[in-house]
Amino acid sequence: MIATLESTQPAEAEMQAPEIEISYQEQEISDKLDYYGLRKDRLLANLTINIALLEKQVRAEKIDADVLLSPLKEALVAWPQRLNLSQFTNHINQLIFLWLSAIQHHVSVQTILNLMRCFESKSLFSSDYSNKFHLFLFDLVAETTQQFQQQQLSYVLNFDRHTQLPNASQIDQYLEKKLNKLVKNQTVAIFSIQFMIAKNSPVYSHIITVNLSQKITEILKHNISPSYELFHSGNLRFDVLIPHVESDIQLNLLAAKLGRSFEEMLILSRESVLVTPFCGGACSDVTTNSTELYANAKSALESAVAKKQYFIMYSDVIKQELELQNTIENKVLEAFSTDSLTLFFQPIVNIEQSTCAGAELLLRWSDDAGQNIYPSVTIEILNKVGKGKLFTRWLINSACRYASELINDHQLPIYLTINLRAEDLYDIELPHLLLQSMALWKIKPQDIVLEITENGILEYNESSTSVIKTLSENGFRLALDDFGTGFSSLSRLRTMPIDLIKIDQSFVRDIKHSRLDFDIVSSIAALAYTLGKEVLAEGVEDEDCLELIKRMKIHKCQGYFFAKPMPFEDFLIWAKQHPAT
């Protein structure tokens, strides 16, 4: 007989769980009867139900009103007489199915045992087998309940309950079996898929995410061969085991097919969402074991996501890239842990007086071979390993320390700007961290300008709104960095407490050669002034560019025409040579 697992989660977030079979063969039942000293011929010829006792139990347990127990009661009432062993085994398996279904839905085991006491087996010329038979039944109830719980636990550990797919813990076992069965010239492949939600989509609830996983599973099953094994290996992560691969073309075609399958919005019960599949593939060879093959597919997927390529096949090139990436990551972590990261200062110039108004702090670090590592790469690595928040703390404390030295020790009334990560805008502790550090170094909120990017405010929601509002209320000034390169909403720009708009250097650098760039910079400046925002032009590299910036009434700028980013000691000298009045 079959017992079915079901979840207690809301129906809209669940799929029916797979069936679990718990039943006994005729010989197993025969052996158990023998164990309890029950002669099968005498037992089965005289086995009946004590209807009066059954009715008493029904009244005591209120079974007639319990839809879960009614089928079990009806099966007992209809218990036939004079069964042979085969028939008896079938009826026992039916009872097992019914009592497991009831227990699964929170009917107590004691209630089941009370109902089993209604069996009797006695005659005028033989021993009373009733008590022995009850022990036989109680043993079955205990045994089947334990088996069912073990199978439930196994399901929880090895399957995703929402998609019913085997999870990542199963992949190695499946792969090992396929690899062991390979014949000459056969190839097994693993295909790892990560679904990325469109960046401007809202943050979804657990129920919506579950429904999304189920929808993706449905589409994947429809678009892969029935001979492929599909796994759910994490949050919107799936793996496909391909038992026989003819060539790489087969995997490229599969990636293209999956890409087409997810080009349209997925319509869920409450939301519509667009997802993009990124795929990494790896094929076996004569030396590949299951663990290595799966790791190779994950490496290819990681590379595909990082490069924003829909499909990448694992190769020695990927291996070398990952080894280099791991080396860089280790060096970055070592540099951060040993306080080897440094900050350079690029002056912000007040054009009207040709004086130093402030400086932007820029992260700088080079490895032991003298190779410069891009700040974005360094921060991305720190975020990846969970040290992003520690980096922000370090940056805030360093900026406040430098500002204190400039203002309090050298009487230079200039401000410093620091670049916040997008994740910082969700950190409710950020305002407190800033205020705490400023109190320590005896500076004011106006002495530090906080820069956020357009991409950072794409996630401008209740959490980030609260943090930004608190920062503004405490006197911090906010600058919108790299303006023009993202997708800022003008309505948000109008309502957000942004004090300064920094026009990206990609528009500023060539304004003397490009009329289009000139018009873009002019329009941004005009828009900013209309909204009451201050404007700063980045990337001013020659005098002609500076003159055009002046014509636009832009009063602040930074760029190589004035100074390149420099260490603090050099900036201190430069700032003293261009003091603010």
C-alpha cells in the first residue's frame, strides 16, 4: 500500500509530495505471526471484529466526526472472515495505509492501538489468540510508524519539498552511479543553472519565491529530455545530469533552448517576474570523479554569472581564471586583515577661487608584484566573503581620522567624500556608526559627504529610505555619484535628500570634441540646479574642458587637470597650496 507525504504549508506554496510505500510481503507477515506463536490456520479461521467494542471506541474517540479515522473504522467493520494468508496480507497492508494516513495528520498512535484491540481470534476448541494478535498488530503499528518517520526524514534531507526534486546532497551519488556505468567513449555531463531575477524587480516574499521555484521546475521539465535527471540545489539553483553527451553542441543547444524558454515574464498567482538562466557545463573524462565533475560545472557557472554570459563550458582556461581569482581573493583578504589597504585623495576644486573644497577618498592597493587591483574588484571580493560591512566600518573610521587631522590639526576647512556600498543603505546601524566615529574624532557630519551610485538607489525601498532619511536628519550630505550612467527616476531624484550630483567623467572628458556630450552635461547641470542640487563635474583633464564647464555655471570639479589621486601626505601639501578662503 502507499502512504503519501503532505506538507502543512499553504496549498498555494506547495506541490503534492512524492508517495512513500510501506507494505509487507506474504512471507514477512508469516514470519511475524510465527514469532508471536500464532498458528496461521487457527488464527485466520477465527479472526473477527468485536463490533460492540469497536462502537465503544468510536464513541470514545468521536471517530464518526473525524474524516481521518472514518476510513479505518469502515475497513474494520468490513473485515472479512476466513482469509487465506495472501488475502490477510493484502488487508493488513490496507490497514497500514489507513493508520499511517491518520497518524500523519496528527491522530495519536494510542487511538490507533485502541482500535486494533477490536480484533478477536478465539473458538470453542482452540486457544484465545486475541492478546497475541494484538501484540502482533501493536508491533506493526510501531514498526510502520518508525519506518514512515525515517522515510519522511530522508525525504526532508534529500529532496526539496516544494519542487519534489532531489537536492544537492543527492547529486554526488547520482553522478557516481552514472560514471561507474560508463562504457568506452561515453560521456556524462552536469549542467548547473542559476536563475537571476531582473534587478529592478521587488523583493519577493517566501511564498512568491516558492511559487517561482515551482514554475521554473515545471518549465525545466518541459524543456529537457525525460532521460535527464533534474536537481534543485539551492535558491533558484538547479542542476541537470545528462547521462550521455554526443558533443558540446548538445549542451550549447540545451543552453539556447533554456534561454528562449525564459524570455517572457513568468506569471505567478500574485506577481509577474522575469528571470534569466545562467548556465555552466562540465563533461566527464576517464580521470574525472563525481566530486570533481560537479565542482567543474559550478566553476563554469560562477564564471558565467561573473561575465554575464548565458553559458560557459568548463575548460582549462576557466580553471586558470579561477586559480588566478582565488589568488587575488586571498591577497585581498590578507591585505585587509593586515591593514594594508590604503586611501588616496583626489582634490575637489572650487573653480571660482581655484581652491581645494574637499577630496574624494579612493581605495588603492597593489599586490606584492606591484599589480594594481581595481577598487571595485577589492570591494566585490570583500562582499563575497562577508567582510563588506567590516570594510565600511574601516572606511568610515579612516575618513573621520583623516578629516580630523585636516580640520583640527591643520585648520583646513575641507570635506572628504566616501563611496558607500549599495548594501550600506540597508544597514540601520550606518547612521549610528558614522555618528560614533565622528564623536571619537571630533568632527561634524558636514565634514563627510556620503556618495551613493545610481545603481545603489535602484533598490530605493522602505529600508533604504529609512536609512537615507536618518542620515539626512542628522546633517549628513549625500552625493549621487556617476550620474548619467544608471537609471535614476527623476521623481526619486526630486524627493530624495541628495545635496550633490556628480556628473560622470565619461560625459565630461570629451565635451570639447562631442556636441552630444556637451549637451548632456549642460542638461544634467540645468536639471540639478532646477531641483536645488549642487553640481560637480568629474574627469576635467585639460583647460579647454574647464572653460566649457565654467560656461555651464558648474562651480566644482575634479580631474587630472588639477591633480591625480595621491597619498594623504601629498594631498596635505597640495591642499595647503590651494587653501579655501
